[in-house]
Amino acid sequence: SMGVRGIALEDGNEAIGMICIEPDSNQDVLVLSENGFGKRTDLDEYRITNRGGKGVKTINITEKTGKLVTIKSVTDENDLMIINKSGITIRLKISDVRIMGRATQGVRLINLEKRNDEIGSVCKVTTDEEAESIIEEATQQSFDFKEYEGQSSSQSYPVEEDDVPDTPQDPEENNE
């Protein structure tokens, strides 16, 4: 069996993704373009269309925004992870992306122009307040590490104040 047509595409267009959302959910539609522009739109902005229809416009595509690369269903409790092809990753709160109408171009979510970069991957993750506070605390602390003899060089441990000598020791002095 061949299945059924979901959307009628014009020449040059292609489907970039699909999301399933319950009609009464609090989820919004988030789209991201190849030049780093994105926007969040309330589900109620989209009318229900028939199978095999042309669909409805979701973003104003310009040379500045570029073509769409992804679509996600999101809530305020989500974060968005964007990874570009040069390895830079950003994490942003969905709640910081304001809700806009369908026929707008969105706002810049990631600046790709400086490195002439491209988006590699996009995913949504659940905001975890506890994990965020742990990460923030860990990045604010600095640790000195000391390798212990007999341990693999890949293992390091925090240095206790009692372990730090007051004066540098010359290894040759210990051999005499």
C-alpha cells in the first residue's frame, strides 16, 4: 500500500519535519531557520487543513532568515539546545522566546555570521532547575587537582590543603 498524501508540495519545497500536538495542550510551535532565526507561535494561530492540502504559512522566509531547518513542539518548561557544525552549542530557555504570529520572520536565536557557520542539530530538553543550579555552582568554583602515585594519569583528585607543600621540592634531593 502506498499510504496517503499528507501535504501537497510546490516545486522546490520539501517537508522539514512534523510534530503531533493535542488540540487543547499548552504546547507552541517553534521553528528555526538556517541563518539562526527562530520563533514560537501559539497553536491556535494554525487552522486545521485537510489531508493533501497546501498548508499554512509559518514564517516569513527572506534572504536574511534563510530556509527553515526544524520544527519543534515546545512549552515554557523546555530549553532549546542548538549545535552548529563548528561545535558551538547554546542552550536557551523557550520562555525567553516570545510568542509571535505566523507570518513574521522571528528573532535571532544564534549568530552564525561570525564564523560563516551552519546549524548542525537542534533538540528540546526539559528545564531542570536543580541541574542548572549544580552546573552554575560548579562553574563558579575552581579546583586544584593533584595526581596520586600509582593512579592512572587520567584520574585526578581535589588537593587538600594539608597535601600542598609550603616550598617547592626538588625531586633529586629525595634521591640522596
